[in-house]
Amino acid sequence: MNDKIFGVDATWLLRRQFHATNKGIIPGSTGVAAMPATDTDPGVDAIPPLQDPNIIVVSFLQSLLKLIRVYEYQYEFYCLFDRGTYRYRPKEQFTEYKATREYDNSYQACWDAIDIAIPLLRNLGINTIQIGGLEADDLGMYYSHKAKNCILHSADYDWLLSTRPSTDILIARAGAEARLVKYEELMVDHIKEPSDLAYQKAFVGDGSDNIAEIALPCATIEESISKYKSRDLPHELLSRLDRNYNLVRLDRILTDTEIHDVINVQERMTKKPKQFDLIQLLGSVNAPSYMLGVLSKYNRLQNQ
């Protein structure tokens, strides 16, 4: 393993490309403009959009190659994918967690694109990790402690919980350039060590993940965190905070040796060819010929 690792929240990046490329392609059309519905004609807007998952993968690879170029091939890239949440956040125990996340059939192309991307990335020599029961940010925490120099990239601020003196978090922002957040910037005021970020989030909650905010029991967040860490709070409040903390914390993966073994197996699945037979590669992953362009670009970069 390279001492310098760049971990990408690949689920977010691929889903971003899914939304960016989802322009409502009409089945059987050749780019005909959408027509509004009338009382007698439902209009073409009423026809469900059709999306080719391979196009999503091409767009995803283009974004990934841009990152590799920006960081001048100095880092070993790891694509980290979600696959459920139940190992550390059991569904039967945390029924409310992400309960409002709903995906209709239109997302099938996104899930299909992930299945296409994973073997393709491994064949390209890009480390790719997806483990049942883990979220990508759990894997980000693992690599933040594994590498001597690490950058983690996501749009999810939960990834800040993986900060360390040797880890920077590159946060993507809508309509603006991604921002690199350094350890020193986060260790201020009431945050004295990285674990305090998780304790703070236990109080603050997260509306998008259905984690309820809890009113501060003390005058300041610093005092509230201190009393929580020392267990000097009413039992009912401690139980609620423990529940939130167990949803947001990412550190359990650091001592989960069973998962470490799975990660090691998946790392060894990545091939490291010096150059590619692109036609053969396309055939091995059953990819369409129009993917050749972005793969050729990656091949040129790999040989530089």
C-alpha cells in the first residue's frame, strides 16, 4: 500500500453523475424535445425516462480521472462504495435511521452502474472496496488511519469525523470549488480531539439521516460534551445521546479485524497492469464500445 492514499466517496460521486446525466431520455426517441401534457394527451414528460448505466460509468470515470490529474498521480486512489448500514447500525435497533430515504425504479440505472463500475475499476488498477453492512464513510475512517498521508473526498460532512493530523478532507460544495479542510481548522474551541466531532454530532443530530437533535443540557456545547464523556448526565439523556453517537461514530471499523481481512482480500482483487489491451478489457467487463474513449485517456495517463 502506498503511504499516500486518496479515498473517494464513490457512491456519492457516481450518484452525482447519475443525476447530472439523467436528462429524461425518452424511450425510442433520438433527442426529441419534451412536449407538455394536455387534457387529451399526457405528453412525453409522462413517459418514464430511460438511462444507460454505462453512460453514468463513463461520466463517473471522467470525474475520477480529473481528480487523478489534479493530484498529479502522487496518491494511490481508492474508490469506497456504500453497501448497507446494518453492521454497526442494526436495522432492527435503529429503525428510524435514514428511514425517509426512498428510491424509486428510476434509480435502477444508478445501482446497475455501480455493478459495472466496480470490476472495471479493479481491472484499471484502481482499488475498489465495497463491503456488505458498511457505509463508505466507515471505510474512509479505516484508510485515514491506515495511510501516513491521506485525503478523503466527499460531499458528506460526516466524512469530517475521520480527520487526523495526517488526513485532510476534500469537501465538495454545490456550485463551488471543493474545499480542503485540514485537521488544525477543526481542532478549535470545544473540539480538542477528533472524537469530539462525533460527540458534538450526537447533540446536533442530522435531519437528512433522521438523527434527532438533542437540546444542550449545559450552558455551552463544550461543557455538554465534557459531561457526556464523563457520563455526568441524567440516565435518560445519556441513553438518547448514546443512541445518536452509535449512529454517527465511524471508529468501530478500526478494531473490526474481520472487516480488515475482507478489505485485504478486496485490495488484492485490484490488478496492476503496466498497460492495457483496451479491447480485451471492454470485453471482459461487457462494456460498450463508446467507453473506449475514456479508457484510452486513462491508459495514456497510466503510462505517463
